[in-house]
Amino acid sequence: MSTDDRGDRAASFDRAAAVYQATRPGYPDEAVRWAVPAEARDVLDLAAGTGKLTQRLVALGWHVVAVEPSDAMRAELTAALPGVEARPGTAEHLDLPDASVDAVTIAQAWHWVDPPVASAEIARVLRPGGSVAPIWNVRDQEHDWVARWTEIVHRGDTLETSYRNPELGDAFTEPEHATFPWTQRLRAADLRTLAASRSHLILLPADQRDALLDEVDRLVATHPDLRGREWIEVPYRTECYRASLR
Ligand SMILES: C[S@@+](CC[C@H](N)C(=O)[O-])C[C@H]1O[C@@H](n2cnc3c(N)ncnc32)[C@H](O)[C@@H]1O
């Protein structure tokens, strides 16, 4: 079975909101402060998912509106952050007025959008001089166990979903880029749940998904850096881009 339809993959998170919320990483404050101007007041967290980035934006003092197309992901966000306004919508169609926010963040999701349409829609809702920040968490493949885990969860996956210099179009300045290394503390057993939150696995038939998840369990039980450990540190780099309206 192929899981390479970009639309199906982008929509797949609706089926796995709870495992996403349980194990996906958050974002380091240093990265968030770099991505969003301190003078911004109203921030749109686009493709907010379960609110992993939204939570940090709120904690750092911005007024945040979250937009997320999946009802299940949005329900997790609202349960975790009941004070945050969370709306349905997509990067290509935002139900927000023109010139209504100072900054837009879009974490772990630019690879799901239609770049020219999303850029134009983001430019529409930004106030003059406003900014946009596509952000990704990327696992550090220098660690042998991470490279092996990644090989398992991408087995049979033909879709390119890694981070890249986002094409924001002529409405925006050339994106600047910064990298922030950090680690997420996770129970070793949750490497299985983390794998189950990946769009490729969400869409696989149950028997194929279970076979890959069992491989993850085998890795946890046998790899010298994981075997016998209750807690581990998952090494990430947060890759941030930022650009302003011209
Ligand atoms: C990998 S999750 C990232 C969620 C959150 N930003 C985070 O960092 O944890 C990707 C999210 O993008 C959403 N999404 C998919 N296609 C989208 C689109 N065209 N516009 C906005 N959001 C989209 C999905 O529903 C999903 O919640």
C-alpha cells in the first residue's frame, strides 16, 4: 500500500491526535523568541495541531489565535489550552480579517501546504511589516539509535516531508535561518508511540503498521543506548526560518 498522497498524509493527523499530543516534541523558548518579534502583539499559530508551539507562544506572553483544520487535533489543543481561541481553517484559507495579526508561526507543517496560495493568504492576514516563521523539529541523525529509528519509521515512505528553505514568494523578504539544538526527555517505551504519530504509519494497514512498531520495540530492547533504560533523551534541532512582509 502506498501512503504517498500528500493530501491524505496532511489529513492523517486527525486519526492520531492523542498519540501526537502524548509524544511529539515541543519547541525551545530560545527558538520561539528568535522566530517571533518581541514587539509583536497578536500571533497566529497556523497548523497549530495539539498546541505544542501554541503553548510556548502563550507562556512567552503573546496573544495567540490558533488555526488548525483537524477537529481531533484542535480538541486536544482546547483541552490543554482552554483560554486560547482555536479556529478551524487551513493555510490556504484562513477565516481571519485582512491585516489582523503581527506574526504567523507554522510549525512542522509548511511541507503540507500549497506554498504560493499559503504565502498569499498569510500575507493577507498580516499587518504591514508583519512576519512569518516556518519551523521544524528535526531529529539528530548523528546518534546511531536515532538513525535506526528513522530508518524503521520511513520504511516504504516515498514522500519528502523534511524541512527546507520555505518558498514564501515575493511578498516576503528572503527567509533568515537559525538552528537550535535541544533534547526531549521521553520514556524509551514511548518511542513506539512517537512512531505511531507519524503520518506514514497512521495511514499504513494495521498489520504493516504493527510490524514496524514491533521493530521499534525490538530496537528499544536491543540497542546499547536504549536497552534497559526507562528514560532517554531524544536529540532534536529546531530549524527556524523567519521573513517579513516587504
Ligand atoms: C505535524 S502536525 C504539526 C502540529 C503543530 N504545529 C506542532 O508543531 O506540533 C501538522 C499539522 O498540520 C495540519 N495541516 C495539514 N495540512 C494543513 C494545511 N493545508 N493548512 C493548515 N494546517 C494543515 C495537520 O492537521 C496537523 O495538525
